[in-house]
Amino acid sequence: MATSNATTPEAYLTELPPGRREAIEAVRATILEHLPEGFEEQVSFGMLAYVVPLERYPKTYNKQPLMLAALASQKQYMSVYLMGIYADPEDEGWFADAYKATGKRLDMGKSCVRFKRLDDLAVELVGEAVARISVDEYIEKYEASRANTKAGK
């Protein structure tokens, strides 16, 4: 499943084949366990998303909630998107070093950590990455990143 039309996390999970569902549910449980107060889970862009609700921060460039992390079942792999570490080179370095220390192979794009099996993913490290930033800190980083853009001026 590369995209989903689900509107709730439960509906998203129901669409997944059993092996994928178990892996996504395990990562989801870790994310929810570590998710700082003020973020909420929803389905956005066809994946499970962990966002700053629009009621809390409506000033996003695309009028969508500001996303901290997301979890998806793609066609060839599963992925967890960690925009919180993508937003900060220091955090990105911390994550890469910590991942290497787990002994697992890191398959990462800009913010996307890809995995084919749950055992391939450093799940607890994903939880730590999600827990590293509060809603207020994340909004500050977002606003700082937009300050020098045409829209932010």
C-alpha cells in the first residue's frame, strides 16, 4: 500500500496486511508512548501522522498541521518520517550516531527511515527521537526556518 484513503488511524491499520500491520502497530505504540504533550495522532497525506493541531498552530505554509513524525507502509518497505531531527542538523547527527551504535543498518533519506521488517528498525531510538522536542520548541524551529523565505518575510 503506497497511499491510503483512511481517515482514522484505526482504519489505516485495518487496511494493512497482517505482517505490516504488526510492525506498524509496534512502531506506532512506541511513538505514542514517547510523543510529547500537545502533539496528536491523525491520518495525513495517506499515513499516520503526529502533528501540532491546527487549533494550536494554524500558521503553516500549506494550511496543514505541522508534522513532527509520520509512519507509513509503502509499496516496497515501511517508513518512519522524523521531521523533528530533519529540522536540526545537530539532532540528525545524534540520531545517525545513536543508530549506528545499535548495530542496525540505517537506511535513511532526508527525514525518512526505511525498514522492511520490524527487526531492521531501532524502534526505541525512534521513540527517543520523537521525545526530544516539545511542541513549543518545534514551532520555534519551524518559524525560524521560515523567517528567511519569501512567505516568512
